[in-house]
Amino acid sequence: MIRTNIDFLTYLKKLQLLHPHYFSIENYTSKEVILKDHKRYHSLYIIHKGIAKCYFTDENGKESIQEFFGEGMQFGELEVFNNQLSYCSTEAITDVEVFKISHQHYLELLENDTAFNRLVIQSMVAKISYKAPRLSFQQSYSIEQNILKLKELYPNYETVFSKKDIADYLGITLRSLNRVLNSLQ
Amino acid sequence: MIRTNIDFLTYLKKLQLLHPHYFSIENYTSKEVILKDHKRYHSLYIIHKGIAKCYFTDENGKESIQEFFGEGMQFGELEVFNNQLSYCSTEAITDVEVFKISHQHYLELLENDTAFNRLVIQSMVAKISYKAPRLSFQQSYSIEQNILKLKELYPNYETVFSKKDIADYLGITLRSLNRVLNSLQ
DNA sequence: ATTGAGTTGGGACAATTGTCCTTTTATACG
DNA sequence: CGTATAAAAGGACAATTGTCCCAACTCAAT
């Protein structure tokens, strides 16, 4: 549920020693928006500490949570390649510390550092591999099964996430979430 | 709805001239399975001609279609990097011609050919960018809105896909699809 | 203390969607 | 041809989920 990428983070820390001026560190407090949708950015972020949520907002204001980002997860990197506006927002859930790196420096590393290149590709593979079954599972199974799966994977999710976030993650209403949680005692 | 990647295909054809022994060509007829889930492969495929569907099957036999692949779409490439079993099946819808390349040669190109490397990354960016809003849209909107969207993006989808495929793509039952199509006249 | 905003919990009802089953139509094939 | 098989269509009913409420509680700021 909370995605991480420790290999990437570890390597990034090494790079930071080699190219200190490539990276800056920023801190966000809970509920601060780090990256806003429909805006253009020239940098991307990698989570050093804390948890953030990445979500779409539709025209009715309903949020749909894509992923919860933990240590080593990067966001805003897709825009390096497709040159589009940011297509979702990312907001701190706990207090968060991020590394920030410009598109330009990121591309430089990508071209000149084979290990970094491979780690970037692997991070993308992980994102695809994660999203694919999630789409299927939410389509195929009932809310109850989805919640049971959540509890299995992440037993104490209530301590970190609000009910609203859980509902937005599962693509259901708060009412439905409560109802099903009740029926499970 | 039918995904393509012409840039990738174009470049691949150039590579084929440079390294003819890297590639082989295979042909599949409608409904043949090209790649089966839970199996290990040592090659991956790129669609040259035709349309295929990529789908999960759950324990009840229900299919959930991830994407429809058209020209230039590759599949089986994630397993090059995560060394896992294939996590979904790909089946020809129309007759299909594919290029086949071994993991080993693919990795060789990835390391030695910067342009190829970039195209692979861009293909992954495209897959992520496509999956993300699809998850949200199907969660947030009614079946009716999803079908209207489909008709808008791909007016004559009925000519290519069976009703069952459309239902599996939208994550709904055939009965629900028929009902909603009726209510739209 | 008091207000107000945000979170949680749930009743009542409506709408949506699934399940099960039957029928019809199209298509393939000996 | 006729027959088997798959695809398409839909009736009847049940189950799930959403919508629209209202109430209780927490917590921060006044």
C-alpha cells in the first residue's frame, strides 16, 4: 500500500555526495501540497522521509488516490519525458522531506550514469507492475474483499490514514467503507 | 483505447537492419495466445501489425483487460527487469505479426544505444500515464459515462471488439453493458 | 468556555450493478 | 445442409453501493 524504493534512495544519496549542487532538500508539513496538478514543473521530487499521497481530483472535487509514496519514491518524473503539465497532485500526509532535482540534471544523470539509468527504469517497471493488478482487483472484487486484502497487506492502516483517504484509495464512498467495516465487526 | 507507439516501431525497424539476428518475426491468428500468464519467458514481443489484448484472469475465470495493443506496443518487457513470471496474458484479437527479441539482446541495445534507451523509457512513461487516469476514471464515473467516453474516443469500437471484450475492459458484466447501451438508445 | 471545521458513524431510501436464466441470432464445421 | 458453439439480448430478482441526511466527537483557535 505504501510504496517505497530503497535501492533508488540509497543510490541517490551516493549521487548527492558526488554532485551536491544537483540536489536540494525541502520540507513539507502534513497536508501541504508538494506538487499541484495542471501546473508545469522543471524539477521532480524523491521522498527521503515521510508519507505522501498522489491523487487526481475530478470536476466534482472527488479525489481518487493513485498511490501512497514512502521512502525513495519519485514523482514528477514522467513530465521530464512527455513534457506535459503535471497530471496529478501530491500532498504530504505526515511531515515529509524530499530531494528536489531539476529535469536537466536528471537527464544528465540518466545519460551518463548507467546504474542510475537502470534504477529509473526499474522504478517505472515497479509503477506499472503495481498499477496493473490494482485496476483489475478493484474491478473484479467486492469492496469487502478489497478491504480484507488491505488489512492483510497493511494491518494497521488506520493509524496512518484517514478513513477518507482509504475510501479515496479504494474508489468508494466513505459511507460504503463504514458499512463494510461494520459488517466485518 | 488501442494503444500504439509508432516512434518505437519505426526505430525498431531500423535496428532490425543493423542487427538482423536480434529479431525474429512470428505470426499469430485471431484468438491465439501469444504470451501466457504465470510462465517464464526469455524474450519479449513488439506488435508489428494487428491488435492484441492484454488481460488478467482471476480465479473465477473472469477476465480483466488491461490494454489493447496496436502497432509498436511491446509486451513482456517488464519481466526483463523484475525477473518475475509473466503477470498477464496477451492474446491476438485480429491476426497479428510480432517482432520477438531475447531479453539478452534487448538489454544489450538498452545499454549501448542511447536512442533505444530513451524510447524504452518513453514507452514506460506512456504505459504509466495511460493506466493512472484509467483507474481514476473507472472509479469515479458511472458505467454510462465510461461508455460515452469510449464512444467519443473510439466511435466504431463495435466493429473491432466483441461485447465481452468491451465489458472486460470496463470491468463490468455483459448484462450491465447491454443495459446501459440500451438506455443510450 | 465557545465556536467552527474536520472526522467519524450511521439511518433511510434510491439507483446501480450483478446473478441467474432463457431466448435469439450469428458463425463455424463436419 | 444440419448441428454445435459462441455471441448478443434481455427479464426478474437480489445484492451492492451511492446519495442525502443528521448526530456525535475531536481539536485547534479564539
